[in-house]
Amino acid sequence: MKDAAVPAPYADSLRTLADYVSLTKPRLNVLVVATSAAGFYLGSTTPINALALAATVVGTTLVAGGAAALNQLYERHTDGLMQRTRLRPLPDGRIAPPEACAFGVLLSAAGLVLLVVYSTWLASVLALGTLVIYLFVYTPLKLRSPIATLVGAIPGALPPLIGWTAAHSVTVGGISLFLIVFLWQIPHFMAIAWMYRDDYAAAGFPMLPVTDPTGARAGRQAVGYAAALLPVSLIPTLVGLSGFLYAGVAVVLGIGMLTLAMQFGRARTDGSARRLFLGSLAYLPLIWIVMIANRR
């Protein structure tokens, strides 16, 4: 007996729900959830407050999701020019701009309220800063200068610090979590920018591989930031946050990341960029898992 087909109204509702979820950039939000939760756990000096943890993670995730929706609203025209993004809900016409705007504002406001009520004032301020920098500095700057990549890495690296400050005051340990994610993003984004350089050029985004088609500058940045990441990743051990097992793994992972960045810097091919991209995807969860497992 064949399965009954999903009734059309329900199928339409499911597709609409999926489109709204896609506005929040769920793959990005997985990183937000993981790093904000890890920051809260690593910053806790007392037994975990489950309500504060949940509110911090959910609040940070809602703010990030709202920012992503509003970013897509702003970039709907340029998204329509790129193969990679032309079928997103806004450029494809499946969600109207006013609806996307209301959705993004609602998510962001709900997240900030959660943080204000159940988290710390500093975590709330950092979340607001994430929203402001992402929407009002990074997003418009993308069409003007390659430096937007560095600016965008700031809100991308704030979730672990938001989690940390929800459980602890600002210390070197919390700042080290921010720096690890900040430095990690540059090789990761240089690889993406190289792989999709034709898309970015078609949309008018002056990414480094667009302004410098040889890829030399993108390669130098990937290598430079990967090299800086290696010693910075050892700070959690130096300040007593994690143990020597973590330090050993961080060295191995850092050398691996630097090696991939150097290969990309030399070859500047789609293959070397993809290897750097995949290696960076493996690096971050592994270093967080070991840092948490070897917490002092």
C-alpha cells in the first residue's frame, strides 16, 4: 500500500516553514549554539544553571538567526546574481521582503529580551553588538571593501564570549575563546571566497580573490591568520582553563590547519581551497571538544 500523499495545504506550510528556517542560516546557527554553550560551560565556576544556560544559548541563537534573516533581506538583489544563493527564499520570491523584515526583527528582539531577563547585562550588550556590527557595519561594507571579511569575523567570534560572560566576568580565558574563533574564520573564509570567486565577482562583492585574481593576497591572509591561530590556541592551557592534553591536540590541529593554508597559499587552486575549507570545518569542533573534555 502506497503512503498517502501529504495534503497540499500541509505541504505548502512545511515548505514555507523550511524557507523561514533557511533565512536564519541554520548551518551558521549550529556553530552559534555550540560555541555559546561551550563558552558558558567553560566560564562556569559554579554548578551549571540550566535556565541561564538555555536562555543564553537560545537568546544568542535567536539574535544570530534574526541578523541572518535581515542580512538576506539587505542582500536579496545581490544574492539573486549568484549561482550559490539565487534560490534563497527572498531572491526566488518565496518570501516577501516585509515578511522577512518582520521575522528578522522579531527573532532578534526575542533573543535580546531572553538575554536581558535571564542572562547578564554584559552578555546582552555583546549580543546587541553582534547584531549591530553584522547588520550596520559588515553587511554594507561587503560591497565596498575586502576588509569586510575581517569585520564580519568579529560578530562571528562573539558567541563563545557571550556564553562566557553569561557565566563569568571577562577574563583572558574568555577572550582566548573569542580569538580562536576570530582567527579561525579568516582561512575558512579565504577558502570559500576563492572557491566562489566568480559568484562574488558577478554580484559585485570585492572579495580578495576578486580584487586580486591571482589569489596571492588571499593566500597570505590564510597563512598569516592560521599561523597566529597556533599560539593563540594554547592560551587556554597557559591560563589554566584546559590541560596539557588539550595543548597537545591544539598543536597538532594548528599545524594541520597551517599546512593546509600554506598549500592553498602556494597553489591557489580550487582543490587546495577545498581542502583548507574541509580542514577548517574539522578543526573547530575538534578543538572545542578536547578543550571541554580536558577542562581543569
